[in-house]
Amino acid sequence: MVVFPNCKINLGLHVLQRREDGYHALETVFYPLPLHDVLEVITGESTRITISGLPVAGTTEENLCIKAWHLLKKDFFQLPPVDVYLHKHIPVGAGLGGGSADGAFMLRLLNEKFQLELPADRLLEYAARLGSDCPFFILNKPCLATGRGESLEPISLDLSGYSFLLVHPGLHINTAWAFSQITPAIPAKPLIDILRLPVQEWRSQLTNDFEAPVCQHHPALKQIRDTLYSSGALYASMTGSGSCFYGIFPRGAVPPIAWSKEYSVFSL
């Protein structure tokens, strides 16, 4: 059985406060985009994973696809061993949620392939145990995310009339460092109110709290954002804690842009 985990971008990201459990309370909107990995699962003699495409750091047991299998195996003893084949196309450590998508899609795939009959609310519970971004990919529709990012409220937001350009410079931004650069604060205007404005008005109001400190530390990232705007983007921003940037353009109006050869660029 084959599925195609997709990526997400963050439309705005506010760090509101530090919680008693050590995590930060966030406010963001997750929006899915059609940049995909490829995930195949077949019944095997022992559970193992083969990864192709982009390199993935960490051991096999740390991979969220394998963690998803072990998570379900604890409650469903009949779940057989599987061979997992993962082809990575979504840039790793870019703020696009590729690893979280793989883990969530693995839960969905195992549920369907082996007829576990888990409803969406149970899948969301399992996904939250994998990682704070994973539940989004169970719903996989535009959502306002709060808490650590796991509390989701589907919203009405349709950007299908626009084109997107994703630019990943290959930099890895340490998430703990990125959080250390931010002073949490409640924004003057709720994120959901800003997103009701026309896209061309987002530039002056829709912000990602990580973007300024990350760009200050890596000036090349600011240049990516400036190039997107000078090339006609209606809105451009960093996704997550970086380092991928995206530009939103009128449909079919993404111009040819000469990017550094080290960059990964995706037109969607």
C-alpha cells in the first residue's frame, strides 16, 4: 500500500507564553501544500525501514514511521511486522513538517491496511503521542493550531487560487536556539482576524515570530524573502522555525528566478 505524505506551511506563528510544563503556547495556522514524500508498507518478517531520496538523520528506531508502528502494536497485538519504504522529497528540518507527515500518514496507512477501524479522534490521540505537529496531518486541512500546536480547529481558508514557491536554502535551524531568541507576547490582533484580510494585506500584519531573529543570524534568509517580494509575491514568509521560505503569488504568475544552486526550489 502506497501513500503520499504532504508538507505544510505556517501562516503566521506567534509564541504567546512559556507554559508550566516547559513548552511554549503557540498560535499558528497550518496550511497543507502538495509537496510529497512517498511511503509504502508491505507485510514483512520483521519491521524495518528503507529510506531513499534526501538523507534523514537519526537511527531507525527514532524514525516516526517506525515509532507509529510500535505505538499501534502495543494496543493491536495482531498487527504484523512490516517492511517500510520511505522516499524523502520534502526537505528535512525546513519547517515543512515532512517527518511529522510521514508519521501521521503511517498511522493512517496501518489503520486502513490492517482494518484497525480507528476513528479520527483515536488517530489524533496516537498522532499527538508521536509529535505536536503530527495531529495536523490526520486532518490535513487548514487549521488554527494552539497549545503546543496539537490543539486544532479546522478553518475556512482556500488558497487554491494562488501559486506557491518554496525556497529551502539547506540551512538547519536549531529549534531550541530559535525559541531562546524570542520573548513571548500576546499579539495585538488575533491571527485568525488577520487571515480574513486579502492576501495582499498580509505583508504588513501577518508575522512569524521566529523570522526576525533567524534572519538576523542568517542574512541570506532575508535575501530570499526580499527576492520573493521583488519578484511579485503577494506575501512571503518563513515557515515554522525555518529555514524554508514560501511566496504566495497570483495563480500562474511565478516568474523564473535565478536562485543559488545550493537551494531547493519547488513551484506549486
